[in-house]
Amino acid sequence: MSRSTIKAEVWRYNPSTDPAPRFEKYDVPFQEGLSVSNVLEYVNENHDGGLAFYLSCRRGICGGCAVRVNGRVVLACTELVKGDLKIEPVDPDKVVKDLVID
């Protein structure tokens, strides 16, 4: 892939303060081997430090980082980025905040 950046559309929602969920768009530098969790960490560190997502083992063992990416349920820590992303919680009805579900 010869792209220098990708677009990440990330679900944002805090049920206690937001009237409805929304998607925020972010530009993220692309490099081979970039995982979805790397994208979320980049967004958190460079665009919005309030982004809530789960990342624990970072090896695809615990399953806590499961999210829906472009319509497919994946583990953010093991799913490699191939292009633009739409990242949502696995179960939007159980959202605690952003991508974290109960």
C-alpha cells in the first residue's frame, strides 16, 4: 500500500452526556503492520485523549479489545489495517463510553 495516511471513522458516545452516538473522523499515518489498536492509540494520543477503548493483553488472547471494523467483528490488537476504517462497538446497546461495552 502506498498510502501515507488512512481515515478512521470512530464511534463516539457517552450515554450519560451525549444525546446520540456520532462518528468522528481522524487522519492517521499509515505504515505496514499497523493494527486497529495502534490506530486507536494514535487517535487517543494525537487527536482526542478522551477516546475510551479497551486494550489489555495486546496478543489476541483476552478478547477484550473486540470491535466492529468495516462491519466485521475483530480483535483490535491483531487486526492489521489495509485501508480506511469505520470502528464501532460490538454491541452498541451496551456502550459504557465510546468503544467500551458492559
